[in-house]
Amino acid sequence: MTNNIFEESGFEFDFSNSISAYKADNLSYQGLSLIDFIIETDNEYLFIEVKNPDNRKARPESRKEFLEDIKNKEYSLKMAVKFKDSLLKELATGKIFSKPIVYIFILEYKSFDARQRGKIYEQINGHIPAFKEAAYTSVKNIKFILYNRDEFIKNYAFNVVEI
């Protein structure tokens, strides 16, 4: 097991019990927009993007910008492109995916109700590619999930604390 602890959007993520973990958006790849983390667990690969407008350290303007951004239909495409670019980068560098891939979008914004969250889920999920045992790639299956922090903690054995 590795000792992988990272900060993102006002949270500290402890991925120490993963097989591997790294902060993907710290790496520079020309023209690619990358998600926050790529994690390998015993059962799957997690591609994780975190948005936390509830971050107590966030400037009020940042929250306003987020709300304006998310109202725009291009936002869901932008979040899907981050996933696709990250997957492309992994495949281009020779990564073989022997397990399913789960793209997890962690959205911590308590003002959104279930209907609003469902709409965001549908919009992003509509842009995620569906691989079903494709012969031309090692990717076997992709699933998209929208969680808040508590849902993520409940479904995965990682510790996430507000900082």
C-alpha cells in the first residue's frame, strides 16, 4: 500500500489504501484538460473530479462563477472532456486497463437538491463514452457516478476531510 494524501478543493483525500494514486491535473500535457485524481483499487480504476463551491476558503466570486458555469450546457461537456482527455493520456502512455473504469464527479454543494443533481448527472453522463469490450482498446467498461463527499466516503474506503 502507498501513502498518497492529496489536497483538492478544500478537502484532504487519503488514498493510502489504494494500489496507486496520483494527482493527474498536476501534470502538464499540451492541450489536454485533466481530471483531479486517477486511483487504482483492487476492483477498478477511479477517475475523480472534485468541485466544492461550499469550500469555506472559497471566495464568494468563485461560488458565483461556479453557478454561472454550471448553468451553461457547455459545463457538462467540459467535465466529460476532462475525463476523455485523462483517459486518452493514460492510453497514449501505454496504460492497460484490466479493470472497469469509474468516473466519479464529487460535487459538494448543499444548495443543490436531488433534481438539480440528477440533471447534472444526466448532462455529464450523456457525454461519457460507452466501451463494451471494444477490441481496439484495453478499456472494458466505463461508468459515471455523481457523489457528494459523504456519498463518496460511504461507497469507498477512503478518508476525506475538510481542511
